[in-house]
Amino acid sequence: MRGKAPDRAGSAGGRAEDAIWYPFTQMSELERTPPLVIERGAGNYLFDEKGKKYLDAVSSLWTNVHGHNQPDLNRAVRKQLSKVAHSTLLGQSNTAAIKLANRLVGIAPKGLSKVFYSDSGSTAVEAALKIAYQYFRQKGGAFRRKRRFISLEQAYHGDTLGSVSVGGIDLFHRVYRALLFDTIKLPAPHCYRCPYGREPGSCGKYCFGELEPVFRRYKDEACAVIIEPLVQGAAGILVHPPGYLKKIRELCSRYNILLIADEVAVGFGKTGTMFACGQEGVTPDILALAKGLSGGYLPLAATLVSREVHDGFLGEYTDFRTFFHGHTYTGNALACAAALANIELFEREDVIEKLRKKIARLALDLEKIGRLKHVGSVRQKGIIAGIELVKDKKTKAPYPTRLRMGNRVILMAREKGIILRPLGDIIVLMPPLSIKPAEIDRICEVVHDCIRESTGE
């Protein structure tokens, strides 16, 4: 006999917490810690159903760019809504999607010239993987052997099966292993917990030297390398050593392997430049975008490709070189209108230039947090930061999983009006780019105090 669900009425129009199956959530815990129910947003703040105000320190899971309820974005969506909300891109087009594609090609790393739309980071990556695979299949001859992907350990590229296959976070992915295709794994360049046992500053970039043997060995089998440029987000904000991305690009070019850059999380200013690839002068063959693409307003993703990759799919219909892939809401007009307004705001408000002082302010505040007894590592790139909590700073020994120290910290911070979400025992800070210096100070002050209190320091 099935157990009866507890009758817990929510004030948001019914038993919301009973009806929703929440992502990345152990549902049995909701009895003890019910979800925070957000009713509205304004600027960098969210308000719950009781009117309590919270500073959004993770930009609503790394998506929001210019703040909530932003007038220009609101206006753009309303204007588009008065015309048409959605029309298919299968066999036709819409003006917002065309304008956005041209704008994206104009601001993306030079050499990317075509835009394939979808609706999430996972779908952007799925499209990228299928494009890379099909591209070499259609080149024919020995190129048809190039069917495998090189990816990094601890990578996260989404939750659909292709993106999970190139991922590498056991906690999320191991249960699905029998469903996945095999990939070639590179150790993540994790400077705090170096897989080669080297110490930061004295390693001589040992991990760089370990790359070429893998590329050389698999050059005839690998169709693409996929990487989160500069920062592996869900792995715990692992910041790659300078030059690592450029080295990957060089090896891809040398061994005729496509480079897929997954900038779903790090694109649109989060690392301090519009795209992370730009910091090392790298143009990938394929670029996956989502999250901040629409300013954090509506589901929208884009997979950008080079002219060479795109032209590998050209031919007569009877050649069957078409990319037979698509989604119902591909190129949604409302989402594209929001994205166009998002890009216009970047340029009109000089967002990237203004971000420099905010990044410096965050770095200064993080120094104090880094001196805490149970903070093993503080990793920052741009406006992104990861604070790793450890039981023993000297040995880097982690806390037992059952203690859920990171979760303790974020729940305590919530009581103080700061919304955070941890990655295990790593506290992630990734506020909107519209964050104010005083708000950065407030976030870091609360995080500092909550870590001290939670760890008993």
C-alpha cells in the first residue's frame, strides 16, 4: 500500500513542496528544511512570500547578470510579447532570433560564424557533441574513426546523457554509468589537490607536460576535446593555471581535434571578460552558451561553430549531411529579445570595465576569509569564488560527509539574508554582475561569520 503524503499546505497556492520534485534535492529532507519560496525580485535582491529580503549571492544559480526585474529587459520582453511569443525555427525563422545570432557572432571569439539555438546548457553541449561527431563522420575515410571525446575529470557539462558522458563528477554521474559512452579522461588541473602530488608555485606546470602524450596517442580516435574554460564550476570552482586553455587549443590544432568550449557557466562576464576564452586569445571550434545569455530571464542556449565546421554539413538533401537535431522552442522569440537587451546593456553600461573594481573588492574581502582556521583554499576568477572548508588546514583533510558543513554555512547565511548554494563543503559566491561593492562586503562578512560559527572557530 502506498504511503499517504503529508498534508502540508503551502501559501503559494497549494501544497507546492509536495507537488514539486526539486532538482539536486533529497526530498525526504524537506520536512526538516522546507524550500525557500520566492515571490518577487528587485535588483540584486529576492523576496520570499513573507516579504523577507535576501541578497542573491549566486545569481539564481549563476544566471542573473543585471539584477532581477531589470527595466530594460522587462521592456524588451513585453515589446516582443506584443508581436509574437514563439514560432518555430524548423523551416522558417523569426526576426529576434536572426538579430541575436548576428549579435552573438559579432561579440564571440573571432572565427565563430554560425549559431545553433537550443534551450539549456545541457542541450547546447549535446548539440556540440553531435556536431563534432557528425563532422568527422562526413569527412569520410580515416576521419570516420574519430568518434571519441577527451574530457576532464571532475567536469560538469549538464545532465542529459551525452553531457553526462563527458562529465566526471561521480556523485552526480556514477549511477548512470551503464547508460553512458566511454570518454578519454584528463586529470583536472586542481592546484589545491594536485592529482600529480605537486605543490602550487613549484610544479613547473607539470600538468601541461602530461597533455601531449594523451593527444598524440588518441589523435586518430578523438573528434573533440570539451573543456570548461578557466574554471570548472560544479567541481568546486577549480581555477585552471594560466595558459592551460591555450595549451589545449594548441594541441587540438596540432592533432586535428576540435575544441569545444563550454562557457555555459563562465560566459557573459563572470570571469572578468565577456567570454573566458578571450583571456587567453583562444577561439574554440565550437562554443556552448546558456545561463547568462538571456540575462538570467528565460531559457535560451546557443552553440556557435566555425565556418569550417558548419560547411562540413553542406550538400544536397539526398546526401543526408543535414544536422537532424532540434528542439521545439529553438530560437524562442521572447528569450532572444531578452538576450538582445542583455547584450545592449553590457555595451551601454560598460559592464565589463566597471566589473574590474568589483573583482578587486571581492579579492580583498576573500583574503580575510582565507585566514580562517577551517578554510583550506579560496579560489577566485573574476566575480566567481569558491571557498573550500576543511577539517584540518595543514593536512587538507575534509570534513566527514555526514556533517554537511557547507550546507550548515549556507542555511545560517540564509537566516542573515544571504542566498548561497554550496558544492559539498565548498561555498560558492557568484553574484550578479550588477552587484555593488557594499553588497560584496556584506556577502563576505556574512560568509566569514557563518564559517566561524559553523566550524566552532
